[in-house]
Amino acid sequence: MLNSTERFSNRVTDYVKYRPDYPSSLMAYLTECCRLRSNQIVADIGSGTGLLTQLFLKQGNPVYGVEPNANMRAAAEEFLQMHPHFQSVVGQAEATQLGPNSVDWIVAGQAFHWFNQQAAHQEFNRILKPDGWIALIWNSRLMSDPFQQAYEEFLLTHAPDYSVVSQRRPSAETLAEFFAPAKMQTATFAHQQVFDFEGLQGRLLSCSYAPTKEAENYGEMMEALRSLFNQYSHQNQLFFRYTTYVYYAQPKGARQN
């Protein structure tokens, strides 16, 4: 398996087109509960193609997009080129290249499970301002949805790497330990994408664990995916449903109290 900084190098095109963004209600929530303001500086760690970064830029926040993968970083720079408050940074969670006490917010979308958590904890503590916040965010497939249950079985059958990668998602207990001694808080939001078959195919291939076109089982996998789409779509549309989770805390503030 490729290391975490290389896994998506050959997935960038599909990632840009078919990965979900994040619900706008997330920003409204952070504004209400954490007093997120447009003048606060944000570091998006493992920022990828900029899907989460974009939400903060639209609100007016200056954002450092810290991304180790050159292909993903280049895609973000193109995607976000019209935003003057975006700064692309060659760095990673364990060595962001940002200054001490330089950011008000540290966020990570779909990325925290790739970090060395001990080293990232030290680096986050270094760059975060005394009253700063950390928010770790995931779009997770809604497993109560019948299609997602069938899609899970499809992945276990046709994507050998899936079971390994899916186990990397940290538990709530692990995340709470990362934030300690601050008390971690959580919130959830409904989110979805609507796909035709091409979109569903692209969504699959955007994942680091999906077999590529060179794989022996690629044709068989696509036949099974087509069968799934035909079963669960309606009028050539399939709803790909998520729950968006945010885990957040104000870690330095806890130490001051």
C-alpha cells in the first residue's frame, strides 16, 4: 500500500469531480457555537483539493491549505485561484511550516486518520493561538441507508484495501484523548450527493482503496457497480447519503481555565 502522502496521486481528477463538499450548515454551527469570525486565520491540514478550505474562504477567512501531496495541492491551487485569502503550503500535520501561535483555527476534513497523532498534537499546540479551536470533520456514509448497506458489501467484495483503510478511522474515544484535557464536543449534519452512473463510478474511483483500471478484477467490479446502480437508482439518479461529523474543542483554553 502507498504511504498516506502518495495514496491519492492518481486519483486527483476523480477526487475533484466526485468527492462530496461539506454542508453549509456546518459553518453556521461553528459561527454560533464557537464564535467563528471572518477575520480569524484558518489552517486546513491535509487540505487536499480544497473542498473544506473553500467553505472558510467563502466566509472571508484567510486560509492556509497545508497539503503534502503535490498533485492534490496543485488541484487546490487551480480550484481556489480566485480567492485572494488562500495560501497554499507545502507541509503536513506533523510539520506544517506555519509560525508559532499563528492560527485561530485548525481544521481537517477527511484527513486526521492519516496523521501521526502524537506528532500532530505537538505541532497543533505549537501553531494554535491561546484561544484557538480545532475541528476534525468527516463525511461518513449513512449506513442506515439501504443503498449504503449494499455498497458496503460491494466494497468488501471488490476492494481488497477497503477493510484496511476503513479501520484507520479513529474512534470517538481516541479523538477525545487527542483533545484532552479539553472536553471534546460533537455535532452531526445530513449531507448527500446525487449521481448518475458515471458519477457513482467516479466516486468509487476517487477512493484510495478502489482497484484501478489495470487491476484484474476491474471489469467484474464495474459490472457489480452497474448492477447496484440499476437496483437503487430512480430515473437515472442515485442518492449517496452521508452524515457529516465534526469533533471540536478549544484545547489551550482548557489549560488556561
